[in-house]
Amino acid sequence: MKKQYLIFSLLLALLTLMAACEKFSTSIDPLIDRVEDYRLTSESQVDFVINGVHTRWASTLDILSVCVGLLSDEFYFDSRVPNATYPSFADIDVGDITLDNNSVDAAFNPLGELRFFADDLIRRVGEINFEDQALKKKALFWGNFYGGVARYMYAAFFGLNPAEGGGVIDNGPFIPSADMYAQAAAKLDTALTYTEDAYLTKLANTMLARIYILQNKYADAYTAASKGLVEGDEPYQALYTQVADNYFWQQAGNGRTQCVLDERFKGYVDADANEAGRVKIEQFLGTDGTPFYRQAKFPEADSPIDFLTWQENNLILAECALNGQAGDAKALINAVRASHGIDPLADVTMNDLIQERDKELMCTGLRLPDQRRWDATYQTWHLGAGKWKYLPITERERNINPNI
């Protein structure tokens, strides 16, 4: 009993000392081991905060894209693949996803932070008296741009139920995909009011065009894409480092292979060797000698990810042209093919467009919403009835959110 009491007394003394040290250390002005939140609400810190939003977007994009690639028919999981050990990936692959799937958590949580950081950037701007109005506009552009991107990601990739897409904001009620897409578009429209830069204007319009095309809103998609990226424009990329690495390389590439490509991608290259320039794959052997194929689009830990490109914008315009809008779908698609040294098509149909998007947008996460939106007409969905068509809003979110 005395021994237990002595241990308790020592622990109490230690806790008291720690509390005293904490009180002492936090009385220093300014703190030397942390940044107090209010100090970021300063004109001198705006670029720092913007860079933080950029970084959270990049670290959200790669993890989320791998997960939704696995839920789509782009990737699959096979235990014969060396180092393929995550049961959470196996569950996503077959659409039997429990609400406590930790790989979904790993995508959902940073997305929530991205949305918060983007919206909070706008809040901070409203509390700062700017001398540099150009900096203020820059912050408001990126806050609204990424606020729109985050809402697009909720709408396209998450759901309350297997066939009911959408997300939540600030522990609020469930927002269905259509309404979340509308919020995303409104954010991007607002972003456009804060820039005169030609490239950023085209960038935001291509993002708008993506949002509209994923809803099959062809007139709206055409209007936005007509002001979007054009041939010769640089892609807008998410950047990575050897420390903050690209998740495709880490879990679906030669860093570690857990997610492998569907064999149709090998078929694309077999049918036309020139496709190897954009459908970048490499073969390796499973534990039993079975050949598998993994993406080689991101061969290094710091390989960047193209998020928005003129090629995607061209394919949006081509799809619009095939669905009642103005434009030459064949010329638009063939310009994309020519950018990779691939021979032109003699004619194009929606089936060609679907295949071109499959090749061009490999490893971008877009295959999943494409499959869902085309399924009624082209039977593009690959899992049975009752399977998840979205990543589920996580158990943790459901437990802390009284509105869902």
C-alpha cells in the first residue's frame, strides 16, 4: 500500500511540475515553439497561410485519388501482389466498406481540413486591414478556389449511403451531391471576381467545366470550358517531396504496390504502342508468378500530379459537342492524342470519348464519377447492387455530428 501511495505521490508531483513548466513556457511572448492562431491573421502572414492551403490540397488529392481509383474499375486489390496487405483497401475494391475503414478516414480527414483552411483563409482576410490590395485579392482567389475544390471532392467522392453522394460542413446536416456541386460552382464564380490573371481565369473555368460535366450539364460545361485552358497552357499541378511523398508512388506504384491497374490499360498499349506515352504502366510478377500492371505515371516519390490540364478541357468540350453543343469533337480529341504522339481517329462517338477520358485521366480519381454518370446509358458500373458507389462519410464524423 505504501509503495502504491509513493508511486501516486511521485506521479502527482511530476504532473504538478509539468503543469508549472507549461504555465511558464506559455507565458513567453511571443512563443518560441508554436504559432498562436491570432498571429496568422496578419497581412505579413497571408502568403504563409495560402501556402498552407496549397499544401493541404496536395496531400488530400493523392490519397483521395488512390482510394476512389480503387473503388472504381481503374485499380483493384489482389493478395498475390507482393506487399498488398491492407484489408481496408481490399474492402474498398469490392465496395463492401465499413464506416470505420481507416483508409477512408485517411482521405476524409484531410479533405475536411482543406475545406476548413480554405474557408478560414477568407475569414482571416476579412479581419485584416490590407495595405496591399493585390495580396488581398490573391488570398480571396485561392480561398474561394480551394473552397470550391473541396466541395467538389465531397460531391464527387463521398456519400451518406452507398448510392447517395454528398458531404457535410462544420458538423452540419448532410448536403447532397447536387447541392454540394452548386456550392462548389458558386465558390469558383466568386474566385473569378478576384483575379485578372489570364491563366488563373482559365484554371477556374476548367474547374467549373469539370463540375458541370460530371453532372452531365452540357450547356453549362460548354460555357465554362470555352473560357478554360487551351493547348499550350501548363498543367496545374500538385507538388510532392521525398518527405511528403506522392501516395500513388507510395501505395500504387514502385514505392509500394497495393493497388494494381485493370488489365485493360495493358490492352490499350498492346493495341497501339504509341499509347505508352500517356498510358504509363509497368509489369511485375505476383507471388505466384502472375503478371500484374501498376501505374508508372508517378515513378518517383516527388512526382507531381496534374490536376487540371488543357487536354481535360478539350475532352470536356468534345463531350459537349457530342451532346448538342457547338464544336468539333473529332478535332478536339485528336489534338489531345497528338499531344502524346498518337495517331488521329477517323471519327468519334461517345464510346470513343469515354475511352479517351479513361486513358487521358488515368490516376486522377475521375473514373469513379464518370462510371456513375454514364452507367444508365453505357453500363459502365462494375460492382453489384448494394455496393458503395462513393466512399462513406466516416464513422467518426457520424459519431460527432448530431445532424447526420
